Amino acid sequence: MITISDTAAARLKDMLAEQETPNMFLRLGVTAGGCSGFSYAMGFDDDETEDDVYMNVADMKIVVDKDSVKYLNGLEIDFEESGMTGGFTIHNPNATVTCGCGSSFRTKEDAGKPSAEPC
């Protein structure tokens, strides 16, 4: 369902190791908003709910809430270095429209709720 490149996995594992709370995992999700209708949510969490879907990707526990699964199926996460900066990049085969910064999208079936604020 979700693919994480070796580079992104190494970066995420390093970041997880720096967390002071034990049993942290990567949580991925989608929220309404952003300039295209939906925004990606990606962060570390240690709170699990009954509405979560769990998977093991690149030897990491990944958690996605059930409502976000349909938007993230086939998602590819990478990490790219660019000069003095770098960051995670997301390729979502479900996205039919994306914004210039790559953090907002909409799908063929759902336009989400675009916000007036730029990314």
C-alpha cells in the first residue's frame, strides 16, 4: 500500500531514534484543507486507536487512520537532498491535482475542502 524509499526510511529511523517517548511510530494521514483540497499529515505518534490501520514498511510501524487509507493507497515517500536543504517528497497516484509545494492534492472522486490560505 505505501512505499518508503531507503533514503527516506533511513532519515525517518534516525528521527524516530531521537524521540524521547518510547514506542513512537510514523503516523500518516490526510486532512481537509490546503490550496488543492486535502493536505498530507505526517508525524510521530504513540497513541493508537481502534480506527487505525497498521502496517510494517521498511521495518517501521506505520499507522494510517481508516478515513485516510483510500487517499494514500500506492503512496510513495522519498527524501531528497537539494543543495543546503532537503525534505520528504510524496508521490500519490491517487492525486489528480496537486499544488506547487506538493503538500496539497485532490482526487478524481473527491475535491476535499480547499482553504483560502496558500501552502
